[in-house]
Amino acid sequence: MRAALVDTSRYQGMIDAAKIKAAGFCGIVARCTIGLLEDGSSVGRSLDFYHNSQKQARDSGMIFGAYHVLWPANKNPIREADHFLARCGPVDLAVLDVELDHGLTKAAIQAQAKIWLARVSTALQRKVLVYTASWWWTVAAGWENTYPLIEAEYIVTMPRGGIDISQQPEAPKKPATLAKGWTDWALWQWTSGGKPLGAQSESLDYNVVNATEDQFRGFLGLTPAPPTLEQRVGILEREATSRGWNLAP
């Protein structure tokens, strides 16, 4: 079964990762910075929402990623990258969200994106992915396959908060189109109307991974997922049986 992650930002409020995990998701990608601002700065909350998502994911044994929204008007991807690096803390993956243009050409924005990606990937020594869409990234820059793709293509958009993980696209389904230059996808954000399990918002963005959880963890260079409580109990029961112990109350 393909793994699944959710996106969070200040719009989701303070999340409960244990509930998100119980719903079948193995990871959370939270917005850390946008341009030279912090996720919650527009509402006076700085990185409160980000840090909550980060701690909740860590405490729940989930994969945790951070994303930055490129602000092309700044024309300073190095400064934006350093701003993100100074704030993201421990992450399993980093993501650059490229979907704004501010009147610049696609080529100019792609050049900024490449600089940001190189800076962050070198600093973190972690997988760095690009979040964009075929409707935005319409001309290939030539270096796309260097960085795995998160394709934004919503196949189910309504009702908000009414879509369950059980509706997730499974293999061999894939996005109808990919952003130009990429030959494959790593994640697919297939809906913005997911049930807000463990969130205060009306909905969640759901992402399906082009791999199982164990495969995705291997791709990210992570250890296998920690066993669930049920799995730990099962291990104890099997060991007790093999040793002839009676655990009946």
C-alpha cells in the first residue's frame, strides 16, 4: 500500500499528530517559511504552528518534513534559503514550494529555485523536493530530475473535509500530467478537501507517496518505522508462546 502524508500550516491550527497517524498517515510536511517571513508571522504567531507540528510528528514517530514558499519578488534565493535553514530544525526532508510568479518569467523563477535547492540540499544533506504543478511549471529548465517532484493535481476537491484516505489513488494510478522536465513523481497532492482528522481547520491537503512507507523511509535514508502498540503486543505474545509462558489474566 502506498504511504500517505498530510500538509500543515497555520491554517490547520495546532494539530494532533497521533490522530493523523491513527487515520493512516505516516508523515507530516509543515510550512516553515514563506519568502523572508515565518509561517505564522502574519497572525503574530511566528513559528508556533510549525514547531507544534514538528514536535507532534517527532513524538508520534512520524516522518517530518518542512517546506518553504519561494517569494520570487525578493530576487534573493540565497537569503531565503538561509532564512529557512536557520529555522527549520531537524527534518527528514525539505520542500521548496514553487507556484508564485510576481510578474517574473518562468526562467527567472526556475533559476532562483535552482539556487535555493542547491543551497539547502548541501546544508541539510537531506532529500530536497520541489512542490509545483503541471499548470505552473510549463517549460522544462533541464535540471528537474535532480530533485524529486511533489505534483499538485487535485482529482477530488469537494466537499471540503469530506474526503477520506480510503479514496486515495492506489497503484497503478498516477497524475495525469507532470510538471515539465520531470519523468516521475515522488509524491502527489491529490486533494485539498481531506477530512481534517487531528486538525482544527476545515480540511487537509492529502499526499500519496509513490512508494510504501518502508520504501519511502529508505529513499529518505531513515530507519524503518517504529512498531505500533499492536505490533509490540504481538511480538510479546509470540515470544511468550515460544517460551511456554501463560499470559492469560
